[in-house]
Amino acid sequence: MGRKILMVEDQEESRAPLSSRLEYEGFEVVAAPGGQAALKAASIERPDLVILDLHLPMPEELEVCRGLRREAEAPQLPILILSAKGEPVEMMLSSDGGADDFVTLPYDPLELIIRVKSLLRRAATTRPAGTLKAGAIELDRDRYLVSVGGGSIKLTSKEFELLSVLMKAEGRVVRREVLLEQVWSYEREARIESRTLDVHVRSLRRKLGREGRRIVTIRSVGYRMSLSPDWIKFGEEAPATGH
């Protein structure tokens, strides 16, 4: 069998078709009907990825995410959530221990499979070593730490990778499709557009505080990390709200 996916779905009519599609794609699927069953399955099965659709209030769903990584003994376990259109997902993506990406219901099966494969590919890569700096921001890839003005801040794994890509570009613009490819491993030819990127940029700016204004939006193109010491002028372009 292929890579193991834990599918957490509390509605049988939704669980069966998705499970069949994943198995058709060569994945081994372990299904769980709810949060407690999922935590037990994560401990026993040690999945490579989790698809989460529990229809729970955000705080409870976030706790399930954290619990899954804890029980699977895999802090970076990729978690993809299925979200109803209009449902708030920003907190789930920006919170420590939250999800890595989301797909809006009703979903395109092909897009979901692409995202699953991309998250698995990304999880399998080894993080390069090194320390990056931009103004008061310092990113230590060896220790997986980020600090601003000497004070450490807590980022999700995707926020960390996004910041790393922007800092490595040394002031150059990084196109949206490149960020989706390098941070989420989405293949460019798939032409996937994802609000996930914009959600992570907003969250990253907020966590970086004043230094977050270094992340400048280039409308309809991408983002760049300003290296200028005159941070007051950063971010004058409007924050990303679309593509």
C-alpha cells in the first residue's frame, strides 16, 4: 500500500466516496468517525497525513489538530481541513498546531488529490540549514526558530517556510505560484489558486509585529521582503486581499 492517510469525517455519506477515491489513487486510508476515534487511530496507525472534516467549532477542531500530532508523535504531521464555503479558517491555519491547508466544500476531487500529494511531498523534504536575517528578524533553520529584536516568536510550520522563502529571495519579488510551489509543493502546471497563501501572509505579518510590514504585496504578482532599514515606509502597498 501507499502512504497512509487518516480521514476524520463524522458523516458516513461523505467519508465513503472520499475514501474510495484516495484508495484508487494508491493511498492506504484509515477512517475515523470523530475526534476521539481519530486520536486513537493516530496513536496506533501513525499516519503520513490527516484529512479533517469534523464540523466542530473552531476551538474544538484546533484541539483535535494538536491532539493528532501529539498522538502520532509527529509535530509536523500535515493536516488538510475540508471547510464549508464562508467558514472561518484563518485561525485554524495561523494557530500553532493548526492545519496546513484547506479545501472548500464542495471540493474538486482532482484538486484535493493534488493538495494531498503536495503536502506529503513537502513533508518528506529535508529543511536546509542556515540563518537568515532581515532587519530585526532572524530565522534559524538549524534550530527552527524565529526571533524579532532578540525575542523569539512562535510560527506554524507553513509560516516558517513562507518567511524563509521570502527572506532567501533577498528583496526580490517571489511570485504567488512560486510560493505555492516552494511552501506547499503545488506544481505550477496544476494552476491551483489558493487563499491559503494570503491567510498565511496576514498571519505572518501580525506575528512579526512592526517588522511584518517588511512583507510587501505586489498586487496580482506576489510578495517580497523589504531589506531597507527604513521600515516605516514598508507595506505602503495594500495588504493582499486577492490575487
